Amino acid sequence: MTGITRRGVLVATVGLATPAVATERLRMAVTTTFENSGLAGHLLPKLEAATGIVVQPIVVGTGQAHTLARQGDIDLLVTHAPQQEAALAASGAVVDHRPLMVNDFILVGPRDDPAGVAGLTDVSTSLRAIADSRAPFVSRGDRSGTHVRERALWHDAGIDPDTLSGWYREAGAGMGAALNMAAGLGAYVLTDRGTWLAFRNRGPLTVLVVGDPPVDNPYAIMIVNPDRHPHVPIAAARRAVDWLTGPKGQAAIGTFAIDGAPAFYPVLDSEDPS
């Protein structure tokens, strides 16, 4: 069917294509473990399909993610350093701080295990044995959540990591790079389980210490405070966070596995993924 404009030009009035809905976009800082494990590639397309929101992941360590949040260079962030997150929220830099998921830290190292830590269930005790043997150890050294937790475990072992040298190496890079460095040096390294499961250069390395109880590695999601940075699309950010922390997002996290093994566990206890 057609109609006539004031200038007599025929135009279609029925059957016109529906204008495309404008895509909403968010910039989200995510930890290297979130990306290296493959979770970002599994989860973010599901978020887009469900909400129409395209999330651009900015892959950085936790410390850098918090800096970006304070500066307003991102819209939301996922990190895994509870004390630092609490301080960030208390400063007013972020709002809507929610738990997202959890996995655990494990200690991997050379198969010949020169420090003799295989089978131990206390990571700090294992670190003390590594220090006593002066066996090579790789630290991320990048202010990430993993680096922060590693330093805390050294302190629990009664050792100041700032005094370590020689056998103690800092990668200054993400988890995958630290694992590659450890593989090359035949060194021990603390890693999150998700990145380890996705790591393909395992030849020289094996899992040696799994905490009992587990050394929990909780992840949280936060929105940059729109009162401080008005460009933050708060409505879209809240919709994204609601989906990720709600039944559908949590179910998607729970179904993510690497070679059949779960890499992360949701925090929402729900059997209804609707």
C-alpha cells in the first residue's frame, strides 16, 4: 500500500522494515582470568541475546580495573579482590556491588616437585616449603586479585614477599603469561582453577596443592557511580547486572565447563533458570 506526501511523492506506508533498535553498549573491565578461561566468550553473547546489550570486555588486572572505575573510563567491572572492592565501594567510586561467582586458587608446579609439596592441603605451608627449598616461583606481580591473594598467603606463611629475590620471579602480566613463564622455568605458581583448566601448555606443570578447605576466589560485579561519571548508561548497566546475577546469568555461569570440569560456580542458589 502507498500514500502520497504533500509534494505528491509516492511512499510506502505499509510493509516498511521496522527500524532497528539501537544497540546498547557497555564497557566492562574484566580480569584476565575471566577472559583467559574462556568465560567471557561463553557468557557475554548470552547476555547480548537476552538483553540486546553488547558488552565490550576491557581485560586488565583487578588493580587496573579499579583505577579505570575511579577515572570513569569504564561502565562496570568484574574483579576478585574482596577487601579492595569493599574499599572501592566505600569510596563511592562504584555502586550496586554484588557477588557474581566463585572458583578457587590452586598451586601448580614442576612434576618433579623439588619442594616436596604435592598432596599438602594448606597453601601457606606449601609456600614456606618452596621458600625453604628456594625452588623457582613465579608471581603475577601485576596488582591483580590473584597477586593480592598470593601476597596474603605469603604473609600467612610468615614471609614478606618483598624480601624474596633470585628464585622468586615477577611476571608483571596476566595469568596465562605467568603460567607460560612457570612452564618455561619449571617453577611453582598460584593460579585460579578456571585459567588452569583452559591452559594448554601444561606439559612441565601439574596440580600439586588444592586447599582443604578450598582457597576461595570470589568474583564480584560493580557499576561505576553515575553521579560521578554521568556518561555511564546506568539503566543498561543495571539490566546487565540484573541478568548476570539473576537465574539465567547464573545458570549460564554454572554450565560453563572446560573439558567437562566446571571452571566457576554461581552464587545464586536457584533451580529455575527462567
